[in-house]
Amino acid sequence: MAGALSTLGLGSQGVLTNDIIDQLKEADTSAVIKPIERKIDVSNNKQTELAEIKKLITDLNDQIVALSEPELYQNKTSTLTGDSITVDTTAAAQVQNFDINVKSLATRDIQESSLGFAYDEALVEPQTLTFSIDGTDYDVEVGITDSLKTVAEKIKTATDGKIEASVLNVGGTDPYKLILKSSDTGVDSKFTVTSTETDSAKSLAFNRIGNEPKDAEIEIDGITVFRSSNTVDDLVDGVTLNLQSEGITSVNIESDNDKLVEEMAAFAEKYNAAIEKLSAVTKYDSETKTAGIFQGTSEIRNISADLNNVINRTITTEGKTIADFGFEVERGGTLKFDETEFKEMIDTDASKVEDFFRGTDGENGLFNKFEDKLFDIATSSIGALKSLNNNIKDSLKSLLEEQTKAQTRLDDKYAIMTKRFAAFDGVIGKLTSQSSMLSSMIEAQFADK
């Protein structure tokens, strides 16, 4: 059969050829397959555009979630005059000024062994050491094979880290000594050490280096307080004082709204990106006679309407709208953000700004309503984006099945047609040959006469 197909047209002298079959099949393909392929391309493009819309909606939602954090509306910054402390502030800090006079820092208890050793791995005489700190005793058993370094490790373990131990080369004939240091500071970090070994030449006795540990003494605006640590977080609400050295430092705590302004500008930018995309895929351009891929799709139009409704219908009990906070709703539904106007509003009355956007106690504000609406749009199982995406998927699946069936029918049709052409071509060839022979016989008969 392959040979017959490859010589198609010889019998019919070029009337029934493969080229004719190809032309017929191409015409049928254009009429049947191409329209389905165009519909498939549209569905694929819709999926791509829908994915971009969902990303823009998700970006907008993420920005709104970030702007719903209360700390953002109460951010504080501190300015210091002096270097005796550093300061960390939280949203709980109040706008205020105060002076901190660090009269003394909290110190640790530091002691060294009276015995020195020639090297850090030297063995220590067996004995029991008892460490007393903050009302608790800890026993450390020193074995006959324990080195100076081993004893140091045992002390840290036995005291639950309350006493740090290390081996230090202090110089001299037997330079290696055991150094003990309380992990905490303050008067309660004082410790004592006793040994069961009474021979001073063998006993690990310890001598305090410097004075006994003491609490930090701090004077704030003329009032003296004491703290066991040099990190003080319970003196001024929302403020952690990190004591560095003795001396006076003036602290000025102010509201810091730069981050909030920056995030509000980002909100306007992401909101506009979503609105502009929704407009682009649904509009009709009368000049170019072209329509957006979702032109006429109600689900997409409704998303724009829903977002604009949240913007325009959020009103406080005082009658304030988003326009009172530096935002202007422009033609087309996008937002124009005036940073200067917003900053003036937040500097004047931060609570009103927070109430409008976050709502009282984080409820019924603009961003609460946005989060609810965006959930309905993008996340809900019956939301616009999921419903539309499911419809597109179902349509695409049907189109692909239709394409496969149509292509199979077309291929089968022209496979049969090719075989029939080959048969017809053979018949025509035989008839042509017989006609030629008959003509030759007649001509020969008349030639004899």
C-alpha cells in the first residue's frame, strides 16, 4: 500500500495526487481544528491573566496585613545626649524626656584559685567542693583523675551555669589558675566555695578579685533605684535601658511615623496595581476595536466594584473618610496618596488614624473590611477568582477533549480518502491503458486497409 500511495497520481495523470489530499485536509483543519485551537489559546491566556490578578490581590492583602499591626501606628524613636546608656524602645513607650544618671554598674562575683598549676591539664587532688549561691548549695566531686580543665567543666554543669569556670594563664611559676565568675550580676550573685580538703597545699580555695558584687545604682529624674542587671526593662514603660558606664544621659522619646508613611504609600501602590490590572482586562478600546480578555466577565468587574466600595463606604462615626487622611480617589478608581498630608494627620492625632485604618481594638477599620473582602475574592471556595478559575479549567479540559476527537476524526477521514484515491487512481490507470491499447488496435486495422 505504501508503494501505491507514493505513486498516487500516476494512473490518473496527476488528477488524484497527495497534494490534493493535503490541500483538502488543510482546508478542513482551518475550518474545524483552528477555531478550537484559538479557543484553547484564549483559555490559556485567561489562566495566565487570572494568575497575575490573584498575585496582585495577594500582594495587596499582604500589605494590608502588615498595616494592621498596632506597633506600626505607635512606633517610637529615641535620641540620646550622653553615652552612659543605650536605649531600646517599643510601641508601649510614651513620648517623653528624662535623664538617667548611672552612678554604678551592676557587677559579677569573680574569684580565682589560690593554687596555681604548671599546666592546664594538671591533676587536682580529690576533694568535694561546695558552691553556695543565692541560697542554694551545689556539690562538685573532684576525682583522682580529674584535671584542672575537667574540674572547670564539672563546676559549670553542677551549678546549672550559675557559676562560670575557666582555666587562665595568669603568669608566674605555676601560672594556670581556676577562675570562677557568676553568670549574673548583682548582690545576689555573690557565692562562696568550701572544700573538704583541709591541707592548704592541696585544697582548691578561692580568693575574690576586687569588691563583692553589687547592684546597679541608677538615678532617674532625681529618684535613686537599684537593679541587679545592667539591662533594665522595668523602669520606664516600653523602654529598655542598657547601662554602659557611669555618667548622665538625657533621653528624648518621640513618635516615629516614617515607617507608617512608607507602608501607606506601598498600600496605595499595590491597590492601584490591582485596580489598573482589573481595568485593563475588562475594558474595550473603541479606537483599536480591541477588548480585554475578560471584557464582559462579571466576576472581574465585580472585584473592582467591591474594592472601590470598601474605599468609598468606610466612614467613621465622626464622618471621616479616606479623603481626610491624605488619600484621593481618582477617576478610574485608583488612589492618590499625599504623604505630607497623611504625616500631618498622624503627627496631630495618631489615635484617629489608627482607628480609621485598624479600627477600634483592631476591628471595623478600613483594613479589617479589606481583609474580609479580599478573603471572599481570592480565598473563599465560592469566591470570584476560584470560581472563575474553575470555570476556565473546565472549559479548557472540554476544548482539549474536543480537539483530540476532532483531530482523530479528521485523520481517519483522510486516511480513508487516501486509500480511495489510490484505488481510483489504479482503476483510472487501467482504463487509460486499455483505452490506449484499443486505440492502437483500431488504428492498426484501418492502416492495413
